[in-house]
Amino acid sequence: MIAVLIASMVVGSEDGHRDYFRADMAWLYIVILTFGYMISRGLAKSGSRDHYDS
């Protein structure tokens, strides 16, 4: 997530070009990454065969 924020800050609109990686797109990518991480963690934990109940 930090890399996405740094990339959105570094990529700018210099030399009269458009800003191709705006802050709103960076936050959208962060939300997508977070959602994907939560799904992958849930799948990893659901596949765990170790039960911690005694």
C-alpha cells in the first residue's frame, strides 16, 4: 500500500502532461488490495486443519 501511495505522489503532471495516476485512483487500488488481502487471509484460515480447541 505504501508503494501505491508513493507512486501516486511521484507520478505527476509535469511538462504539460496529464496526471495519469491521481490520488483517487491510488485510493481505489488500496481498497482493492485490502479487499484481496482480506479474502486471501480468510481462505488461508478456512483451509487450516489445526483446531485450537482443547
